[in-house]
Amino acid sequence: MGEQFHGINEIIERQSHIPIPLLNEQKPEDIHYLLYEAQITEEPICVSYFKKGTIHYVQGKISRVDTLGESIYVENNRIVFSSITDVSRAPYDTEGF
């Protein structure tokens, strides 16, 4: 019975997955600019990114940029550049979290 339940859960999970969002031509440039600005000013940002069929969100300061690995680290979360779907300035300082 447990295997059947596990199989049903997998089917439901796969159905909830979405395809990676397509970005218009301007969006990657906007994302790059906001990431660059946030790194220089050390201000917190909100990043949404695509991973395993879902959109994830993280908020915080950029702690590291890995140009070789083409990724950034926000609050110790590694985010690959190509998976980023949106970046915005954080509405408030996340230092207290």
C-alpha cells in the first residue's frame, strides 16, 4: 500500500511542476544591473529562481559572486544565473533575520 501512495504522490508532484519561464529580451539586462548594483551597495535583494519545476524565492544580501560557476550566493543559497527569473530590491533590511 505504501508504494501505491508514493507513486500517487510522485504523479501529483510532477503535475504541479511548471516549465521554466521565458524572459523577454530586456529582463536579463535588468537582472544583471540589479545584481551588480546590489553587490556594490551591499543592499538586500529579493531573487526568484527556477529549480526542479518550481519557482523559489530568497531574500538577503549577495554574499558571493562566482563568475566561473556562473552563480551568486544569497544568504548561502547558490543560485545559477540562468535560473534567475526576477530580481528586485528588498522592501526592508533583512539583517535582523
